[in-house]
Amino acid sequence: MPQATLTKGSRTRGAILDAALSEAASAGLSGLSFGRLATLVGMSKSGLFAHFKGKEELQLAILSEAQRRYREAVLEPAADAAPGLPRVWALCQAWLDYAQGGVFENGCFFSAVAVEFDNRPGAIRDRVARLFASWIEVLSEASQEAVAEGHIRPEVDARQLAFEINALMTAANAYHQLLGGQEPFERSWRAIRRRLQAARLAPGPDLEGLCSDEQPALK
């Protein structure tokens, strides 16, 4: 929506979500307080309650905004790639770029929230679980397309391939969040590349970084 057409209330809500998401990305979703957020945005706590009735409503709104940014950074660019192996490769590249700071400074926002809420039943955990399941489904469908397109060997289990790729990605993110640096992502690239090369049905599409020895530059 063009900025000029946004109401004052919509602009204020957007500013609150920007500040809340930035704070949650560094301090955690569960640790976010209305008092701290009010200080960050220069509002009273009662002013915040005019936009969000409680902490859980705010947390769910933060997740929705984070999901929007994730979709723009990962899913939409990869959707423009050709079906099959090019789309699988594009998803890998987009996710690793996202996880190393392309959207959130401290890595994958949803992975951090999953650690916070994995054993805490409720709306937040349910939302994050659905997001994780939908991401695996995206990878699985792309891998299945690659089999159908003749890019990946027909005996390859597409869902297993998607699971392994995702495991390598999330491992890189976890090591990066704990230890920092680019080495986890570089190692993840090499492992994903080997896994896809092993599954690939030659000759297949010529993809930079997959079909040559040169690793694509990480952002």
C-alpha cells in the first residue's frame, strides 16, 4: 500500500512492529515487554495497548511481520526460478542468504523462536510449527518437481532429500548464532552441493555453483 494512503494508526502500528521485531530478533520473543517497547517507540504503555491488547497478540503480529519479510526474501525470489533443480538450488541460496543476515541480524528468526517455545504449548508454538512444516513442504515440492523434470534421479526420495537439505541449513544457522562467522554457511554450501550432485541426473540444467567447482559468493 502506498505510504500516502496509510492511516496514522496504520503507520503507528507499523512503527511499533518494526521496533518490536528488531528487539525480539536480538532479545527473544518471550522477553519482549510493553514497557521496553514503549521506551523504544517513544509511546506510553497505554498507547501500545490501543494497538495490541496483550502480549500474545503482539507476539503473533511480530510473527506475521517476520513471515512477510521471510516470504519476500526467500520464497518469492525462488518462485521465479525454473521448476525443478533450479528452484531447489534457488531456495537453498535464498535461505542461506537470509540466515546469514539478509533479513535479521542474528540469523533465522523462526529458529530462535522455535528454541524459545518448542516445549511451551500455545498459539506461538503452533504458529511456528506450521511455518516449519510449510517450509519443509516447499522444499519437498521443489524436490519432487526436480524428479518429475528429470533433473534428479527417479529413485531419490524427494521428501528425504528436502529433510536433509533443511537439516544442513538449520545446522549452519545454529552454529552461526552460537559461534559467528561465515564458516558454518560455507560448510553447509559444500554439503548441500555434494548431496544435490549425488542426486542429480546428468546432464541436467547448468547451475552456477552446483555444476562447477566454484562456490557461489555468499552475501
